[in-house]
Amino acid sequence: STSAAVTFTATCASNINVSGAGAGTLSGNAIDWGASGLVAQGGVNCPFTFTNSKATMGTDGQVAVNYSGSVCGIPVSGTETVKK
């Protein structure tokens, strides 16, 4: 299969809860992906959305994750590198 849909939950820094859903499509060594959900801390729920994002596997075993979207209505974008 070259596509997947996921749901996820996580806790970051002991008290920040993240939950959401996402989907991606694999083409060669790249995954086009998007996700949305909620970030919650101290009774405050804040939506996030990432669209038109891409993850690319390098020949060195590292994955460059490019993201673009918004968190709490604030635009965010950037690149994070993840080692295999």
C-alpha cells in the first residue's frame, strides 16, 4: 500500500496532551502528509492543522520532515530532521 490514515495521542513534557488524525501518501522516497487535532494543557484546548507537508528519506538514513500549518491559529512552518 502507498497510503495510510492514522489517529494518535501523546503526552509531551509531562502535561501537554496531543491528539489528532492524519493521512499520508508515499511516492518514491517521499511522503505527502497532513494532520489535525488538539493540543491541551491546563484545561485549554488549542487546534492544530498541518497541510501540504512532506517527509523525505535521505540516503544517509535521515528523514527531513517539512511542515506547514497552524497551531492555535498561529502560522507555523519549518523542517525537522529525524535520524533512522
